[in-house]
Amino acid sequence: MQVVRYALIGLLLITADVVAVEKEALQSRVRTLTRQLSADRLTKRDQAEQQLLELGPAIIPLLPHGETQLPVEATRRLRRIQRQLEAQKAGLSVAGSRVSMQASAQPLSDLIKQLELISGNRIVDYRAVRGQLKTEIPVSVDFKDLNFWEAIDRILRKSQMQIYPYAVDSDGRPLRGIAFIARDLTRRAIAGPVDYHDGFRFEATQIASERNYRDVDANGLTIHVETLWEPRLNPIQLVLLRNTVTATDENGQALARKGNGQSEIAVDRTAPIFVLPFRLPESNIQSIATLSGELECLLPSTRETFRFENLGQKQVLQKKNGGATVTLQSIRPGKDDWVIEISVTIANAEKALESHRTDWMQRNAVYLENEAGNAISPIRIEQTAEGAKSFGFAFHFKPTEPMAAYQFVYAVPTAFTTRRIPFRLKGLKLP
């Protein structure tokens, strides 16, 4: 055992040395290419810019920021490189998780833990909350490079479970995670056709038709579509672009859509559903072959964690990272707690700070952490300020040690991106 331990320590030291050497080599490469942005020959400058882009988002922290001594053209190229790499990073951060798993008769709870670790998504066994018996179930799976939602659907189907989209936390707010419960075996595992795209899941849950003899305009067909997303994405706004919605019957004929424009989908409620209305098709039509459309989603593309030490000192502390500035304005004792007030400024907030969609701010991770790594969450949160690019909060804590023993930790998105999310459902049987 001792030999194995020493071998492992040696391996870790070698690995750390290799990583350090690779990082130093990358830094040297970035410095060389950055200097070449000022080369006399245009081809040399173009090559340097292209090679920096090929190194990918990992070099963003290694690029010069702020004021530089580079010539004007080189500075312009550098800023262009930074923008493109930030866009690449944003695209990677909002892409759907891919999952590969192989297990034989493994307990469901173990598979769920593995899936959480791989995807970064919280998954909650909600059976006890719903009054169901929480038994362990052996599950066998074997799949490679599946969309996260397809992977969890397969695992839950094999274990006779189902997603429960109505779950709430202890405060009665929609659960920041994916809940599952035991499936009623008289019901289908999945209600209707399903589509997966990136971190989103679309499922047709209901189709209803109406024929009104008094009001002909009321005649129509409505399709209910439930949309879920990976919890780690934490979308701020979700809009259905009705002009993009199309449907065709089994003969390839288009159904007449009712309504245009946009409809916002509530992201702060359980079981988000959007309804698609169409005019009644001919009576001989039995199914919708394809139903497609697009959502527009505003979501965080990059997040940063800010840590403040020396909480025992009564002074204003400020930290900048990415496009965000967090200022710790005050730490003061309350009646029976401690209150920490902060202000946050985000340079590129897009529509994220508009007053009717600020719920995401209260979902940011915030806690006190002592030297042992133990975390204390706030017992109460108050919003103290709101502006076009800034906001403020007061966090109430009940620490068990002096405040000087803690770090204050706050995570916040530093940039946002808008993405189009397409959906395409097939084979919807009509009533």
C-alpha cells in the first residue's frame, strides 16, 4: 500500500510539472504571436491573428488587457481576437451537455450521481416528497455521446421513473434542478413526441381541437409543448417566435397557423408550456407529420466567482473580473445576524437587468466560507438597488464564528448571450 501511495504522489507531482510546463509554453507562444501582430509584413500579421484564434478560448486570460503599448492596428486586431474568443467561449458554455455511460445493474442513485457529475446539473429524487416509496433500483445502460436529456430519459424509462416538472424547493420556488418520481405504470413514460436540442428538451403534451358552431373563428387546433432546459444554463428570458412556427400534415400540406409575433415563456415557473394554435385541418387528416419553430433565449454565457477576505476590517472592498465589478460596501451586525451589502455592475448586461426579469439575480450562488471549507448560506436576501447596468443586495447571515474567520463568496454572470433554439417534433396524432 505504501509503494502505491508513493507512486501516486510521484505521478501527481509529475502531472503538476507537466501542466506547469504546458502553461508556460502556451504563455510564451501567446506573447510571441501577440508581438507578431505588429510585424512589418501584412501576411505575418494575418498569420499571427489566425494562429491566436486557433489556440481557442483558453488563451483569453493570457492576452493583454486594458491599455497596451502595441500600435493602433495591432491593438485593433487584439480586441477583435478577444471578441471572437469570448464568443467561442460563450457558445461552448451554453451548448448542451453530451453524456457517455456504461453500467450493468448499477443502483439508480449511483447513476444519477454520475450524471450530475458529468453534466453539472442537479438531479433530485423527489419520490419521498410525493409520498412514494424510495427504493433502490438496479439499472443497466450503455450509450455514447448522447444529449443530456436523451440520456436522462433513457435512464428514467429503464427504472420506471419519470421527470416531475412541478417540483419546488423549501421556499416554494421552482426547484433549481431536475426532479423525478416513480411513474404510474398505467401512463406512458413520455407523453408525446420529444425533441432535444443543445440543453433544451421539447415534448408535446396535449393536442385539443374545437369546433364552435356559433363562432367559426374559434374553430381550431391547439398543441401544448412543454420545454425544459439544463438547470446549469439558468436562462433569463425565453421567447417563442411565432412567425417561425410551421406544421405539415401526413400529406405534406401546411396547416394554417393562428397568430404571429412573439410570446414570452415564464422561466420562473414550474412546467413551462407554450401553446401553438392552428386552424382546423380537413376531417380526413389523421396526424401532423412535423411541427417546428424557434425560441429566442437570453442566458448567461460566462460566470465568475468573487471571493472577499478580511471581513473583520471595516472598509469598502472592490474586485473586477471579466465584465463585472463587485463592491463589498459594508459589513455590519444586525439585531441577531450579520448583514453584508454589495453592489454589482455588469458592463454587457443586454436585457438581463430589465426590471421584469431580475429573478435570476437571487439565484446567484452566495455564501460565507470558513478555513475548513464549510459554507453558510444567507437566511434572508434583500434587493437594495436596481439600474440599467447595476444592482445591489443585502445578505443576512448567522455565522457561528467571528466574521474575520470567513470569506464572502459571490458568483455572478459577467456576460450574456442571445441564442436561437429550434425545435422539431414528429408524428403527432390528432384527436
